[in-house]
Amino acid sequence: MALANRRTERTEARLLPEQKMRIERAANIKGLSFSDFIVQHADEAAIRTIQQHTSWTLENKDRDFFVQTLIHSPEPSSRLKSAARRYKNRVRGH
């Protein structure tokens, strides 16, 4: 079954005339309908945006430092242990 036949949601967008002309031109270049072009590119932009806000990218040296810190993590300090005890007591109290 074609993707277009499975679509059940509809949306609207208000465009400036020059935006509409540009999108129509780009859709024609790609051989897509106006609607398919908008849906495809909006979905790609949504995927990129979500990925950018839900993942970290580290440079090699930062990644190596992070991994080494995980592998060779220091013992928790007395302040951290105390904070953990207070947190557990608060959680148990609720």
C-alpha cells in the first residue's frame, strides 16, 4: 500500500508567496508533489532536531576522558555519600 494512502492526519500551513514558489520549484526539481515534498522535508527536519536535542557528540579527547572517568571512577566523597543518604531518607519518607 502506498504511503500516501495510509496517511490519516491533515495539517495546514500559511506561507508567504515567495516561500510557496520556492517550495513548489524544489518539489518539481525532486519530482515530488508539493505536499510530499513538505511532509518529507518536515519529517527529516524533525528527526534531526530530536536527535540534536537527545544525544551528545563528543570530540575524541572528550570522549576518551569521559570513558576513562567511567572506567576508573573515583570513590564517592563523604559529602556525596551524605547527600545520597539524605536523598534515600527523603524518598522513603514519601
